[in-house]
Amino acid sequence: MTQNLSRTAPVELLVCTTCRKGMPTDTEGPRPGTVLFDALTAGDIPDGVTLRPVECLSNCDSGCSIVLRGGQNRWTYVYGNFDETRDADMILDVASRYHAAPDGLVPWRERPVHFRKNCIARIPPIGDL
């Protein structure tokens, strides 16, 4: 798998760090989106995947949210409803699978159930419309 990854264009894993996941605005402490980002940062980020924090993906009703995106020939995905304390390893595994797929299309059965049931948007590659 590593040889395939090295020949595949880099991808980005974007994490909404402003997610409140139902927190009242006056609550102290880190936001769930920041906790998820920190958990991902502490994990084993796959080669070819760049982890980036972003402010607000406008997906507030779907809890902690991420985006997987890459070059012109790759589909982009927005996923939500992640648990900030449990899902980092699963996200990093899917990011690795996404990176290995030249078009970003990870086969349905190879996606964890969470990714099958919590896809918010699937955006076609640039120039593919």
C-alpha cells in the first residue's frame, strides 16, 4: 500500500475547529472540534495527507465535521457527526484510503459504517461537471 500512496497526489484533511456540538456559547473549555483536531494531530497522520484546522464548515447541525479533498481529478467529501474523543483513528484510516484512491472514490464496502451514514456532501472534481 505504501508504494501506491507515494505515487498518489497529496490530499488535505480539513477539520472544523469551531464546532460546538451543542455546547452553549458561554461554556468554558476547548470546543469539540478543537479536541478532534488535537486527537488527529496526536495520531499517525498518513503520508501524503495534510491535516489543516479550519474555522466553521457551516455544518453545525451535524456535530464535528471534516472534509477530505485533493487535486483536480478527485472527489471531495464532507462528513459529520464525529465523536471528538473516539473517532480520530477511524478518520485517519479513511484519509489513508482516500489518498490511495486516485479519484478519491473509496469503495463503499471499504468505508466504515460511520462514513457511509454521515456523508454531508460529495463534490465532483473540478472540470468534471
